[in-house]
Amino acid sequence: MNRPSLTLIVNNDAPCPEHGVSASQKSWSNKFDPYALKAGAPDLWSSYFRARFHSPREVALFCDVSFQTALNWWGAVTAPASHIALLVMLTDPEAPEFFGQALGQAA
């Protein structure tokens, strides 16, 4: 016995008839490619550290990480973990603008 099935078709490009909701709204995943953001994170963080600090040693001292870890960030080998990102956002008032501009240029 076959049960009737419901098929939902979604068109995110069509205008939204609801009041107060703009058709131009898009999710972050539609504005930024999550894979590209992850792949580009080491370069983004490297450019931030190079703009904010004079050397990997200063990065290591500020972030309380080993010199090798700071060197990896400086050279765009790896990107910092989330707790370092929070530390930067909470302690550097210019960081959100830096990242916003950097991501705005990439978008």
C-alpha cells in the first residue's frame, strides 16, 4: 500500500509575501562559502596578527601560546582556536572592523 507523500519545493530567490520580511535577506551560508571561509582562515588571521603585532613572539606572549604556535599563525600555516578568537575580539576594539573589512573584500 502506497502512502501519499508530500514534496516541499523551496525557492529562496522568490519574494517573500510576509510583511516585515525582506526578500533580500540571506543566511550567512549564502553570503559566505563556509568551506572558503575555513580554507582562508589562516591567511586572514595571519594578516591580522601582522597588522597588530610586530613579531610572532609578541603574538605568543599576548595569546599565551608557544612560539611555534604563534609562528604557525604568523605564517598562515594554521588559524587560532575559538578561545583565541574570543580573546582578540574582547581585547582589541579594532578587530571586528579589521575582520569585517577583510571579509567584505572577499565577499
